[in-house]
Amino acid sequence: MPSQAVEVVNEVGLHATPLAQFVSKARSFPNATVRVRRGEREVDGKSLVGLLTLEALKGVVIEITTDGPQADDALQTLVALVAGGFGSRR
């Protein structure tokens, strides 16, 4: 299972709007399982409510893990989304 750590760089962190983008991208890979970890807490990367519980503010490092036939593409896309600040200005 491919996995990569990435720092949350956008000013607002992972709250509703960026997470809606994340979930939308994650769900665009129906043949990939997406898990997101912050510390000891791990959640389904396709669940907005689950991701909200991570409380990942700017500067927090999360780990994204994917599995399945689309795992590599999903991981690359999601890491780029987070690392790019969800398209917001930093």
C-alpha cells in the first residue's frame, strides 16, 4: 500500500471547504481505498466527517495511504492537493 506524509500548508487547515475538495478527489478513484492518519487517529479519506475529526491545522503533517488498482494515482493526486494548499494562496 503506497503511503506518503504531507504537511497541511493552507491557512485554514483541514476544515470543511478543503476537506470537501479532498473527499471529492478521493471519491473520484472508486477503485482505491484512501486512509488518512494524524498521530494515532486514522480515518476513511472518503468521509468528510471522519476527516474533520483529525483537526489538522496548518503545519500539521498527515499521512495518506491508498490501496487498490488506482492507489498510485489516488495518492499522487491527494498529496498534490494538500501540498498545493487546496489551490489557495499561502
